Amino acid sequence: MTRTAKVEPIQRETQEAILVSGWRVVDVSDPDQPQEISRHDSEPEAIRAARDYEHQTSLEPGSPPDDTQDYDASDPQGGKELP
């Protein structure tokens, strides 16, 4: 089954600011039960991990093909392997 992943910051709030200490990839295929997949030091690294996770699950038998959702507007192919 093709999964849907989301990238979100790992943050801690203080009185002065909101501190981002990293990024995590969360499987949100079931909105009622999100599951953390991985943690990363940078947002681009987390985005790559989310893309890879969605792509890998789209290769499982019976899964619909991966969509072409663009995570990074500066990437003309949206990080997908297009011809």
C-alpha cells in the first residue's frame, strides 16, 4: 500500500523563541494513527527520506503508483524519477 509521509520540525518552545532541533518524517496514511518513521538534522535530508519512503511503498504489489507531489518547488521534477 502506498503510504503518505509528512515532514515536520522537532521544536521546543521557550519564553523567547521556538527552537527547532531537527526534523522528523511521519507516516500520515492513517490520520488517526500517525507514526514517526525517522529523524534528521536538516529539512532537506528529511524531505529526501519522506520521498524515499513514499516511493518504496509504492513499489509493493497492489499499490497504486507514487504521485508526483512536489516537495521542493525549486526541483523541476519534484524529486521523482520521471522520464
